[in-house]
Amino acid sequence: MENKIKVGILGATGSVGQKFIELLKDHPWFEIAELGASERSAGKKYIKAANWIMKEPLQNHVADMIVKECVPNFESKLIFSGLDSSVAGEIETDFANAGYFVISNSRNHRFDKDVPLMIPEVNADHLKLIESQPYAGGIVTNPNCSTIGMVLSLKPLHDAFKIKKINVVTMQALSGGGYPGVSSMDILDNVIPFIGGEEEKMESEPRKILGDIKDGEIEFENNISISAQCNRVAVIDGHLETIQVEFEKKPTKEEIIDVWNNFKAEPQELKLPFAPIKPIHYFSEDNLPQPKLQRDIENGMAASVGRLREDSIFDYKFIVLSHNTIRGAAGGTILNAELLKANGYLDKII
Amino acid sequence: MENKIKVGILGATGSVGQKFIELLKDHPWFEIAELGASERSAGKKYIKAANWIMKEPLQNHVADMIVKECVPNFESKLIFSGLDSSVAGEIETDFANAGYFVISNSRNHRFDKDVPLMIPEVNADHLKLIESQPYAGGIVTNPNCSTIGMVLSLKPLHDAFKIKKINVVTMQALSGGGYPGVSSMDILDNVIPFIGGEEEKMESEPRKILGDIKDGEIEFENNISISAQCNRVAVIDGHLETIQVEFEKKPTKEEIIDVWNNFKAEPQELKLPFAPIKPIHYFSEDNLPQPKLQRDIENGMAASVGRLREDSIFDYKFIVLSHNTIRGAAGGTILNAELLKANGYLDKII
Amino acid sequence: MENKIKVGILGATGSVGQKFIELLKDHPWFEIAELGASERSAGKKYIKAANWIMKEPLQNHVADMIVKECVPNFESKLIFSGLDSSVAGEIETDFANAGYFVISNSRNHRFDKDVPLMIPEVNADHLKLIESQPYAGGIVTNPNCSTIGMVLSLKPLHDAFKIKKINVVTMQALSGGGYPGVSSMDILDNVIPFIGGEEEKMESEPRKILGDIKDGEIEFENNISISAQCNRVAVIDGHLETIQVEFEKKPTKEEIIDVWNNFKAEPQELKLPFAPIKPIHYFSEDNLPQPKLQRDIENGMAASVGRLREDSIFDYKFIVLSHNTIRGAAGGTILNAELLKANGYLDKII
Amino acid sequence: MENKIKVGILGATGSVGQKFIELLKDHPWFEIAELGASERSAGKKYIKAANWIMKEPLQNHVADMIVKECVPNFESKLIFSGLDSSVAGEIETDFANAGYFVISNSRNHRFDKDVPLMIPEVNADHLKLIESQPYAGGIVTNPNCSTIGMVLSLKPLHDAFKIKKINVVTMQALSGGGYPGVSSMDILDNVIPFIGGEEEKMESEPRKILGDIKDGEIEFENNISISAQCNRVAVIDGHLETIQVEFEKKPTKEEIIDVWNNFKAEPQELKLPFAPIKPIHYFSEDNLPQPKLQRDIENGMAASVGRLREDSIFDYKFIVLSHNTIRGAAGGTILNAELLKANGYLDKII
């Protein structure tokens, strides 16, 4: 245990923070050493400060930790941030300036030009942006939960057949709205056809993620047209998305399935602890994937695709499902940290 | 009461049949006189034969009616059919041959070349197809429940700006699957991204509905590209659909809203009893319409639209909601019958 | 319109306040003239101050009213209070002292010895308590939403057969928790077996409601043992309760049903506008009443009972359903006001 | 693998049969060798015959098994039966007569005087009834899913303080109704206050389970009064029950908690593979246990209790939760088989 990297979690009482705690239990490389939250929680035992809503029971040694304020006086040099975006920007900058490595799930730094917006299977090469960062430490961010499944399923197709247009309609889970989030009175027997800011994120983030590094900077992928429509449905976990795609060169259905089935990237080669064995699982059944049935595949770290068929307006349409609080948030962030470590970026802080 | 037109209902024990019974209570023109169902039910009192699942209590005089077999020996010459498609085709033909006027919600005759596939606000002129029918009586059909809201919201736009492409993704209610329909174990905390045959109906029916009559036949509207993706969500009533549309001549947002707000057609001019005052209600709020909030607008007979915004792939995107068992099934069928009567087509049978 | 009694609503932006507004539309005796809410809302148009969550659209003339602070400078002398219990006590006292008649849905004054805890069909005679009140105006309160259905169904049985023990287990609707209330993440695919303070209310309120007036004071009904267990379930509206009851003198099943079917009280005799024609509807079907099917009976103002059967521990068990936000809150409060008016108690303020 | 006991599953395509298959994967003692189902399925590969609805993917070697008819020509001598009660009685008798050991989840033989109605932690001593059976093989049954959690939580209290009265109200999960079971249209936004036959089972089964063996026969525990009321709620898995109990000698709250916390029985001592380490988990939080949070405790094999408090009619009230398809059905049946094996009852068939 002594050899594990000590980790601090910012925003530890929120739903993303709690998911970090749940998922980091028994992590082979990282151990939770410090928890940060708002002034209101600081000074209290974690179990008193947090309203634990995860399914797995809270571990005793974490329950007893005294929550700290989110100021850069942590001993742990690796920081996971699940901070609310209303405060994340400044706090994360402060930590990075003070020499901490901040792996964030918040949106504030996503479009900083020297901050990787990272999906390890998609743009591991963006890590080198870190070298341009002005910080004594560093910052790496996670895309939005609804972006991750989409881009993960499209990346190998883009590499193989060059995508021109992406049209996506989402049916997103309640946990994506945080806790308490969506009122039960609003969603039972209902769909809410609006999620503030979500469509904009889905239309902009892929351009950075799929961009190429030129002269130390990311050249955004602006040749793809993207249109997103986002809806909230009465599902606890798992974002389901219908996707239509047009290619420069239309492949056959079999070629697409082959590309998905054979897709592996750096996290798989490095056998990172949180990396799914197969990042993309293809289902041939008419009615799969479904949130309740497939969201937990590969511990919630893989995307599931299905219903691939030709389209009369675009080239193909299909559906993709991914677990929004695991792959799409806390689990994705942990995988980012693993990628950093495997590439030596954490050497300076441990 | 004596002056009302006597009506027979085929498939009276099923969910569409029950909705006919519920909606026809107190109808100013029609009165339920006879009920037909399968052999298994025939000879029983309706209340014994049917598992009444409507919210409104069953009226006593209907409860006590003896269910008949679905053979053309009814006294009522106007027939509403909610028959299952496994038997509807032949039975409806038999009734029409025997001089009955069959207003059907089943799909079997929808693509018969001399049968109107009718949405009264959209293609009332198709009624004249009836004159080509070989039947002593006649047959008129209803489109699929997911088609109606879409076409109703698009028809005035097509008239004004000529539509070239329609892209639709649906989130459809449970009642669209009949009763008992979708298992609770399949849909609670879930979305089912597949409804058998539904996408094909949505891609084909609009071509007939929007077609023009040439030389006594419908010339299908084949210049529009249509792509549909259909999903089942945990909502009791009300199909919500995201729609993207491309026009020959892109209008402004205001022009579209004006067209919707001013849309009226023959049912409104004739003040048909089941006609909504405004067939299309536009909402400017970010998060409306929603199934639970707007499905019952104008007694479930109007479509609600909202979230109109420019699209980066098509010209515009918006959402439409309509009540699938009222406007999309039994209520739409009743409006069809009203249109027939108002145009004199029922004169020969009453 | 000029002859209607002008009404002010306190807590107008909350869910009970909104329900008052929805239900008072077209009321034959009362018209909404003023709206009060917290400082944060005061001075704004109601439509800007409130997040309207009722199903019926907000009426324009109410939407445009300027919200007032909850201080006793209203012109309307009849006040409906849906105030949060954190502030209701003092504000309601202030209004009553200043000569207003406050009909409250809040719990603060329920156990004041001179304040009626009123269910018009049950204890209309408690109205005379008002005469002992020290206020220039007056205060009348409503019981808790889960108490009302239970006591309404038990009152005629108590009169006829004298109840000794009441055992109740509730399955309560989400709307009872206010808005936003219960998080969707907590209740989807779940039951929450706890509602703070609810069991205590159900065990204490019936003692006052069923008490007799002796020498101008209520003698509590302390001869009945009451045990309550309260649960929250995924239902929008309608509290369902299983009830077991033991009598001094065990009646037959038929006697109980007769008592229920024949039950009428002062609101029915006075034909108060919000009074149900039959306060109690008995269902003989095995599986009724159900929240979704029966909650709206008599516009949500009647209780539905069913599954009456002998019990091996108590004398009988049965279930009761009542609409928690109508009969159990705003509608019940309005009926209280109607009873006051019909008995001349409002003469001094109009 | 060769040393495992080969097992046949009757009713293999139904939901209980599927759960057997899911749970027996990697069982240390048993391996699935044969599958039986109705004539309609017999002769087909299992994957073609069954509509697999479990969350865990179906194992390939089971998917490829050819389904047999349910006639006693199986090679496996240990038989798990998830047969529908319409056919289970006779088929199970046939197998037992032919020398098979049938561990059944069906209700048909539950009240045969020589058949144990078994909860291994409660009445392991009833196993010796088997010796009176006329069969070449034998039959052991499982109680109803709603009985198991209740009796498991009450057994140690009965041993310590002698129970006189049990009053139970259930909120039962959808999976208890089989598949497809409850229609989504019936349960969304609703509670169904009736489950056919369920209350009778809960009132009768505990008498046999808690009975003592006298002269080779069970003397039913008829000194306890039991009253049950059963409701279906919108929860996928996990029956929640409110229980009130009266003792001969009222213990303190702490004594009850101690008894629960220290409860262990034969399955724990024998360390049976499916035995929970602690059969009963006590929660001190106000609002626990909840179906979604605690149903999977100890792989779904333990009961969770909470909200223990004094009652004004009985001595105490509390809630109990148990997983209805694991502890309450397939998992309980497997534990029964393990108990049989550990006690040598299977020696004659292996």
C-alpha cells in the first residue's frame, strides 16, 4: 500500500466526488489520501459532511477522513477534481500553479489551448500539450458525459473512412444531472427535451478531441458538421444516443463492424487498470444495446453499439450506449490519470 | 338521441376499441350501437368480455351490450375498426363489400391505392379516392400513431416552403404498444431502442399522405428523403419526436412560427366536433412541449411543437408531441368519420 | 364577478399555492385578487416569480399580478395559506390579528386549542371553536394530506360502530413532498420507507379531528390506538393506504359497505361547490382502487375504498385512496373556506 | 469440473429457470448439464428456445444445449425446478418417483406433509422429513418470495422472545410476477394493491416453516396470528415489507438488534457457498433499507432490516427487505440444495 500514489479528491461530497471514492477502492496504483469540499463541509468527518448516495458502502477509513478546504495545501500531488463548474476554474488553476497534477471532470478548462480534452483511446497524443502548460503541475480534462460514448464509437470510423457529418439525438440518464438533480415530479411518466448547454458541448468538444497537433497546438477538426439534440429520460444510468454519420468514402456495413470489433488503442496496449479490454462492443440484435442491460459492460468503461443500418439521408445510422458516471465521468477521469502515469507524466510529482 | 348515426366498433375489447368507446361517449353525431370482437368474446356481455383499462368508467348501456362476432351482419352502417392487423384486412374488406363504411385504425389497407390514408387537416382532398373503391360501402384509414404528429406539424411548412428532407427520432409512449404491451420489467429504468416495423411506416406513410391526386390516383410524394429512428420510453401517453428538416427555400424562424400559428384546415372551417381549434400549438419555452404537460392539449387532438432552432446539417430542428392514442389512433379515426359525414360520404348509409 | 369574495394567496409560488391558483379558476364564490410570497418574489410579476408546474396553463390575469410580501396589508380579507411551515406560524397569526380570515394548509396552528383542524364532512361542528379565537379575524387549518383520506373513510364507521384501533401503512405520492421534492435518482426503481414527521401526524391528528366539543374546547379522542407507517412510492399523485380497524362492536361487511355508500355530511347537504357528491366511493373489484385509476374521482375530492375483508388480527382491513394535493391540500382548504362562508363565518369580512 | 454434481433445470426458459442458469455459473459444487422445458421448446437449442432476459450474458455452453422435455429421463439426478405451478405438481412427483432429487421453487408440493418447506437458516431440522417420503428420490420446496424475508427476520426473534402476532404489509417488486408479468401500462405512476394468492401464502407458510417436528411430522405453529396485505410497486427487484410484531415477552430494542446481529445458523456454520455471512443486516439509518440500495447485499442472499421502533398497537414495528428472485427464489433453492448435500442427502444420487 505504501507504494501507491496518494490522491486528493476535490468536490468529494458531490456525486462525481462520491463516484471517485467508490471506484478508487482497491485501485492498484492510487489510494485516496485527502478529500476536499466546500467551506461548509471542511473540518467535518467525511461521513458527516457527505450524503453518501453510492450503492457500494462507504469504506471506513474514508468515512473518517476530515474534509479539507479546496486550497492547495494537500500532501497528495495527484488531484481528481469533481468540482462544480461554478468554482472549478479558479481552484484547479491554483492547484496546478502550486505544482499539483489536476485530472478534472469539470468543464472549465476544457477549451484551454494547452489542456488536453482527453479520451485515452482517442487522443492520447494530445498529452504532449501538457508540456506547454505554464503550471508547476498540470491540468487534464475529461469531455462531457454525452460526448464520450459518441466520440469513442466514431473515432475508429473516422480514422478508417473519414467522417463528414455527425447527427446525434440523445436520451440521457438522470445521474448526468447530478444529485438531487432532476425532480421526480418532472420525469416520472415524462421526457424532458432539453438539457442546458449539452447540445453546445456535443457540437464543440469533438472538434478538439479529434483535432491534430500541429506545432504544439491542436488544430481543431472543423471539417465535420455536427448537430446534437439532447433529451432527459427516466433512466438512472447510461446515455443512449442515436447517431447518423456520413463519410468521405462510404464503407460497407461489414467494414464498419470489423473496425469496431478490432479497435484497440494505447490504454489496451498498456493494459491500464481501468481500460476496457474491448472499448467498443457491437451487438447484432435488433433491440440492443439498452441502458439497463449493457451499461455495466466492462465495469461501465466500454461503449456498446448496435442497430447499424444504412440511412436514406446519411450513410449509416446506429445507436451507442455508454455509462455516463463511469466512462462518462469518474471512471474516464481515472483512466486519464492512468494514462498520464503510464506515460511518465506523473514522475515529477511522485 | 334517435337522430345520431349508429356506430359499430370492431375489435371493441382491445385498447383501441376501448378508446373508441371512451371517446364516443356524448358524441354529438355518433352513438355506439354494436360491438364486435373475437369469437372468444362473442355472445358475452361487453363488461365480461373486456378487461376495461380506460380511466373513464365504462358506461352502463355499453357494459351490457352483447358482443358480436366480426361478420357483416351489423345494423349500424358506420363501422370503427380497431382490429388487430392479423385479422383486420379481410374483415374490413368483407364489411366494405357488404355496404358498410369502415373507418379503420389498422394498417392493412393503408396502402391500397383507392383507400385514403387520412389526416383531415392534411389531405382531406384524398377523400375523393373513395369514389374509385369497388365496395358497396367504403374504407378510410388512419396513419400510424407516430406518423400523425410529424406530418401534421410538417404539412403547413411543406405547403409554404417545400420540404426536401425529414429526419426524425422518436421517443414513443407505452400505450402505442397496446395492452398489456411492453413488460414493466423491460422498460422501468430503461429505453428500448427498437419498435418493430415503426421506422418503415414513418418513412413510407408520409409519401402517400402528402401525395397529390392525379387522374383519380395518388401520386406519391417521392421527392422528400425521410429517415426515422424509433425508441420506446417510460411514458404512458404522448409520442415526442425530434425533427430536422431541409427546405427548398429556407424560411426564417419567424416565418415558420407564423405558419404554424395560422394553420387551419377543413376540420377547423367545418368546426368538426373532434377538430382542435388550433391543430398546432407552438411553445417558445426552452423545455416544452413535454409529454406529461402538453399531451392533453385540445383534448389530445392538437400537436405541440417547440424548440425550433437552426440546424448545422439541416435547415431547422424542432420537437413535436402528439397524443398517440387520441390524435394518433381512436380520436383521429373519429375525426376521419366526421370529415366523411360533413362531406356527404355517409349519406348513402344513413 | 363583482360579487365574488376576493381572495389572497400566501405562499403563492410554492406547489400548494400554485394548486390554489389552478383550482380557484372559475370558482363560483371566490376570485383571486392578491398573491403573496417571499421577499425574493415580492415586486415581480407572478409569471416571473413562479416556476409554474401545474398542468393547467396559468391564466393571464394571474400571471400578470404583482407578487406582494406576506404582510397583512392585503385588501382581500379571505386568505388561503400554502406557506412553508418554517414561516407560516407567525405570518398567519399576524394576518388573523389584523382581521383576516386565514384558511391554512400549513401545520403550525393545527394543534392550537381554539383552531379547528377541519375536514368538513367529519367535524364541521368544530367551526364554533373560532368564536373563542382572540383574533380580529380567524384561523382554520387542514389536516396532513395522509390523514384526510384515512379519517374521511373511518369517520362514518366510527359513528356507527365505534373504532378502538387503527393500523395504517401508507404508500404516498411524490407530490406530497412538494417541488422539487424527492430526487428522481432516489425513487426510480425504489421505495423510500420514511417520510419525516408523517407518522407522528397520522397518529396525532385524528385524535383532535374526531374529538368532541365540551365546554367550548375539544376533548381529544384518546380511546383509539393508532399506529402509522409511511412510505414514499413512485406515483405522481394519490396516497394509497392499507388500513386495519378494530371496533367496539364488529359489524358485518355489508353493514360497513352500506355505511360508506350512504355517507353524506354537511358539505353535501349544503351543496358546497367543492364538495364531492359522494365523499366515499366503494369498489368491489379485487384490485381497486389504484392511484392512477381513481385519484381524480369527483375532481379529486372523494376518497375511494376497496378490498374490504375480515382480518385475523383486527376486525377488518381495507384500502383507501385520496388525492393528496386536491382533497389532501388545496382542494380541502377551499372546501373549508366554503364551509365557513355557508355557515356565515365570513360575513364579518365581506 | 468432473467432480461437480450434474444438475438438470426444469422450466429452464422461464424467469426462475433463467435465474438458476445465471446463478449457477461457476458454482463450486454444481454444474448445469441438462435443461428441460415445455414441448414447444424441446428439441431446440436453448438460445433459440429462451428469450434470455437476465443481465449476465448467457454462457455459450448453456446456449448450445438442446432443451429436453420434462420427463424423467435425465442423466443428472439433481433437479432444480422452476416449473409453472400449472404443471409442476405432477412432473416433480414423476421425477421424484423415478429417483431424482427435486429442489423446487414451485408451490405445488409446499404443503405435502412429508415435504420440507425450507429456509436453511430457519428450519434445517425439517430435512429429516425427507426420510418419510415415498419417493425413490425426494422433493424439497422453497417458500414464496414474500414469505422468506419476513420469516428470516422473525425466526431469531421467535426463538428468543416467542412471537404471538405478525402483521405485514408488502411493497413487492415486479420481478415477483414473472416475465412479462405486470404490464408497464398498469404500474407506471401507480401501485397495484393486489397480488392473487399472495396474502394467503404469507399467512399460511410461516406456520409450517416455524413448526416443530413431532413423531416424524410437522406440528404447525398455530399459536401465531398472522395478517398480510400485499401490494405491487414499480420496483424491479426487492420486496420491502413493513412488519409489526407482538411477543409473549416484550424485549428491549437493543435486545432485538443484538439477536439480529448475532444470528447465525447451519448454513453459516457449514459455510455453504450461497450462504450469506450474516443472514440479517440491521440498519440504524432512518430511511434504510431501500430496495435499490440494499437488495444486492451479500449477493442478494441476506435480509436487510431497519426502522425498528416501538409500536402503539403491537410491541414493535420494523421493515425488512430481501431480494425476491435471489434469496426469494432461485438463490434460496440453490442454498436448499447445498444444505441437502452438506447433510449427505444427495449421497444416494451421486
